[in-house]
Amino acid sequence: MATTTAAHPEEATPSSKLVEMNWDPITRIVGSLGIFTKIDFGKRKVAECHSTSSIFRGYSIFMKGKDPRDAHFITSRICGICGDNHATCATYAQNMAFGVRPPAIAEWIVNLGEAAEYMFDHNIFQDNLVGVDFCENMVKETNPGVWEKATKTAAPHAEQHGFQKISDIMTALNPFTGSFYLETLQVSRYTREMFCLMEGRHVHPSTLYPGGVGTVPTVQLFTDYIVRLMKYVEFMKKVVPLHDDLFDFFYEALPGYEEVGRRRILLGCWGSFNNPDVCDYTYEKMTDWGRGMFVTPGVVVDGKLVTTDLVDINLNIRILLGSSYYDDWQNSETFVKKDPLGNPVDQRHPWNQSTFPKPQKRDFKEKYTWVMSPRWYDQRTKDYLALDTGGGPIARFWATALAGLVDIGYVKATGHSVKIYLPKTATKPETEFEWHIPKWSNAIERDRARTYFQAYAAACALHFAEQALTELHAGRTKTWNEFKVPEEAIGCGFHEAVRGVLSHHVVIRNHKIANYHPYPPTPWNANPRDIYGTPGPYEDAVQNTPIFEENGPDKFKGIDIMRAVRSFDPCLPCGVHMYLGNGKVLETSHSPMFGIPHK
């Protein structure tokens, strides 16, 4: 079977100075991620990279036997950052399995909540976490020559964002002291409030259910949301040109920087923001309602849009092993032989996956991580593609732009770009931004897309609020439809978590969950070499990345590697969910006070 990227690192030469450099855990991300590298300081590039995770996600195991109505409550606990994305995706899978279609106003409310989550999370990650990689303190430490140039370089869009020089932007990004760093923290507060208005609680929604929502729609509710939204719209008119100036400067200051974090264009997007006019949650019509989403699902290979069909996307998901700590399930039970349209379902599809954990010592020649290797099977070439999400936004934009299906006034996909229209706000005029398909899938462009998607989410939210108010004024205020749990059923939900593709697959037997598999974006990005030797996206993006940092091995910070990895917005699970196996029971006890013996 052909691989999709080079499976082996470049061989060292006699002139090479190969040094092992490891970062475990990677900081300023969520969860436990290790990056293990060999760096050739002679050639100034990364010669080898392995990506590891030391935690096990046990949801696929302990979901079995549960009431399927509880799936969204349980799976939201997968993550303490984007739990609502999981809850939303789970309700999509539940809606399909239960055969229920929520009222239109409920869908608009969910869309408003998810838009707020994108605005909140992308904002805080971009400027309070990844932004630190571009701040004054970091640049001075790693590239003093770049800092010197920044002090002499005027910011092209100073009039829009208020910072006269590139160095001023870098200073404003300094953690805890920078003016822009502090401003973004305030923005995160009211964007979280926006989410809570729609879904009750952040990050585990309290008003989100299969069949609809428990939110009470009122004019006051949507007004409170819109007031905060317009503040965010005004903020974005400053943020987009600010980041454009910063990212463009790095290309100028460091010729060749486009190679940092660059990999083959292999992007996956599962679509976001359902359109209640066409989405009925039936598998038979999934192709149509998938293409009706306000972020278009799609697989992009070498810059070309391979498919926008959710049925096609679903059927070609494969979960491979190779370098991960699990036993194979190839000969285990087949839960689903055919999908509702009669198409055969592969044994390595999430509907049929069984999870057999096998803890062992880390060995980079054998097994070295808990992350499995999700792949998308390309029927044209028979390759198992190591798709990445690019942190979410770049894949969303690329698929949406090429498809050219979205046109709601506030956003328009042109076939080669995405236009974003933001109306007049308190102090700033109406503004139009346009995200253009870039030349590369690299660290800088992943980060740039995140900024533009913040504006995209805000523009979409304006449309969703208008639609919700239309339903409200028409008296269509019912927010939930009744359903019954079938004795047997299957379902799948497709969504975009903040960081990219998210799918939930459920099999119901005897009114209980027989099999359940959630696949968030980070398993797609952080996976190891698979059974064919194909490296995962982090490994692929870091391996052969050039080193521009001016420090030698003794004071090496690895800033170029950090920028490459963080551009994907890593978010491994926040909690450790352990599985003991073989019916073993773990008993624990504690005393409420120190010094009191337990009997």
C-alpha cells in the first residue's frame, strides 16, 4: 500500500551535528503531548520527529452499556476546553439514531452557541497561548536580529489596529503585561457569556439535548447576545489586520520561513453550523444536508477538493494501528456491515472499532503513544491519507472556499477565497475581509486562518441571530421535539470542534449503547506512524522543518518547532480515564480529615 508522505527521516551525513532534543510535555497547550526530535545543527533542520501522548482515552470502553440519551452529557467531559463541541456532535449522532429533527429555532440557538465557542477559544489560544511565540520576549531570546528589524519596520495597517511598528505588536503580546494580551483576556470573558446565554453553562452545556434545547428564546436573550457580538465584531476589525502585519513580517524578516511546519496539503473538514431548512438528520439525506452547512465539509488533497459528501467522508474513515499501544480488532465483532444506504462498512471504521488497550514501554521503533492513527481512505489512489485539520480554520476555509456553496450575505465562498462582511460598529466603519487560499499549508498560514475564522464565526453569528429572531417573531418558539429510544439503531454525528474534525459514531442494541467512538481533531493531528510507516501530521510537519532560531544547542529553545506544533492548536484530553480490564475493580477510600485513621 502506498504511503502519503515520506515515512523515514533524512539520513545524517558526516558533516551533520545530530542532537536529540525533546519537549515533554509541550507547554501552552491542553493535555499531555511530547515531541521527540533529532536536530541536525549542521544543516539547521529537524532530521527526525516522533509525537507521543502518555494518556489513554477510555470513552469507547465505558460508554458501552450506557443509556444512549446520556451520550452528550458523558462525552462533553472528554475535554474541559471544547466539551460543548463533543456534546453538540453527540446530539447530532443521537438525533440520527433516535430519528428526531429539532425545531428550527433550536438549531439556530445551537449554532449561536457554537459560534461563540469558536470566538472564545480561538481568541484565547491565538493571543494568550500561541501568540506568546511571537511576542517581544520570545523573539528577543530566539531571534534578536528579527527583533532589531521589527523595531525599524512600520506596521502597514497601523491605522486599523493602532500599533505603529511591528515591534509594538510584539510588545503588546508579552504575557501578563502586553496591552493586546490583556485585552484578549477581557474578550474571552464576554464571548464565554455569549455561549452561556445560548447553552446555559460553559464548557458542559446544561440546555443541550437530543431533539433540541432547553433554552427559552426571548427577545432579551438574543439582544444580550447581539450586544456582546457587536463588541466582538468591532474587535475583529482590529485583530485581522494586526495579525496580517505580524505574520507577513515573519516571511519578510526570515526568507524561507514558509517551510516551517509545512507539509503536503492533506486537509479534512467535517462541516459546521447545520442549516435547519435542509438538515433532517437522516443518513439517507446526509449528502444534501451536509452540503447545506454554513461551513462546508470536504477533503482537500494537494489543493484539490476531493469530496464534499458526508456519506463519502464517513464511509472512508479508517482507524489504523501501528505505533500505538493497542491490540488489533480485525477479527473482532462486526457491529455494522452496511450503512443505511446499503454501502459496505469496513472493519476499521469507527462503527466497528473495538478498543483493546495494551500498555507497554515506549519504544520509537515499535510502540510509543496512546494515540491511534485515523486515516481517510482515498478510493482514487488507494492511499490511506494522514489528513490534518490545520488547527481547524485552515481546513474549514480551504474546503468552504473551493466548494463555493456558502453565500449568506455576511460570508461568501467564491471558489478561490472566502469573503467576510462585517457591518458598521460603534467606532469603526463596515469592513470586508477576504481569506485567500494560500500557497502552503504551514505554521504561519494555520495561525493566520485562525484569525480570519474568528471573523467568519462572528459574521455567521449575525446571520444566525437574525434567523432566530425571525422564528421568534413568527411565534415558532418550540425548542424541543419528543423522541423514543429505538431498540436497535446506528447514528453518526459530524461537526467541527474548535481544532477541527469531530465525529461521533454510535451503535444501539437493546436500547443501550453497544459501541461508541468519538474522534476529535487531535487524534487526527497527533497520531504516530501507522502500519504502513506513514508519520502523523505533527511528525510530518516538524520533520525536515528548518531551524531559524539563532541559539545553538546549549541555549536552544526550539521556537520554530513550537510554532509548527502549536499552529495545529493541540488539545489532548484534559482528564485521564483509566481502564483496568479483566473485570478488575479498583477500590479507594479517603478520610475527610488528616489524622483520622480509616477502618
